[in-house]
Amino acid sequence: MPAEDSTSSNCTLNLVISAEGLEPTPVEHTTMASVKRWPSPGMTLPVTVDLADPTRLKIQWDDIQTNAQTAKQQAEQMAEMMKGGAGATAQGAGTDISAAIQQAQAMQQAAAGAAGQQARPAADDLTGQIEKLSQLHDSGSLSDEEFADAKRKLLEDL
């Protein structure tokens, strides 16, 4: 994590590069990142990659939401869910949702352990889990109802 008063910092990312014509490839990449767009574990980043040498890549930072934009979107989604606007429970989706939640939690714990850091506070952990669920929803892996149910379960576990 960057220093509190910094606007950007070097970070080393352990990525899996996936592109048409390229098998998923693990890559360690060190880059300068804006604190406003600081990456979190499990996040999908837009990149331009050299297919002949996947270690040669460029992260498209301008295509990533700022942390403030992401937080605002998540707060709006949580507020809507808490109002009951997305209160429908998806039947038969519990296993997929639980697996997604467990995967997000495992990724957060692994990232904190690998960096030698203490686990993040619950709010940061919740944010990471909701980001992962949002990625699954955006990819079509979770329906609107499954996504809403998963967020509700995360909030209940607080």
C-alpha cells in the first residue's frame, strides 16, 4: 500500500495475463500506480500486451474507475439493496454465491499474507468482495438476483 500522503507509488502486481491467442500466463509486473486507482486483489485490469512476450505490457490506468467512483457506486448499490429494491432471493444460486464470496475472501487473505500485512479492516474486505461479485455480475456469471442476494449475504455477515 502507498504512503498516506502520496499521490502515486510503485507497486508490484502478480497478474494472470489473458488475451486472444495467448494462454493465461502468470506475470509479475512492477509499475507506478495512482493512489486514486490503486489496484486490489482479484481486480481485472485493462492491459495492452505483447503476445510474443507477455511480460511486456502496459496497464490502461485511465480506463479504470477511481476508488472514489467505485466506492460511490458500491454505496448506491448497498443503499438500494437495503431499501429492498433488490430483495429477491435467487433460488438455487446459494452455492455459486457462497463460492464467489469464499473466493473473494481467500484472495484478500492471500494478498495480505503475501505482502506481510495484517488483514485489512472489514470495510476494505467488504469492498474487495463486492468488487469481485461486481466483476462476476458484469461478466454474466451472476444474474441480477444472484448479485443482489450475494451482496445481502455479505452485509448480513458484518
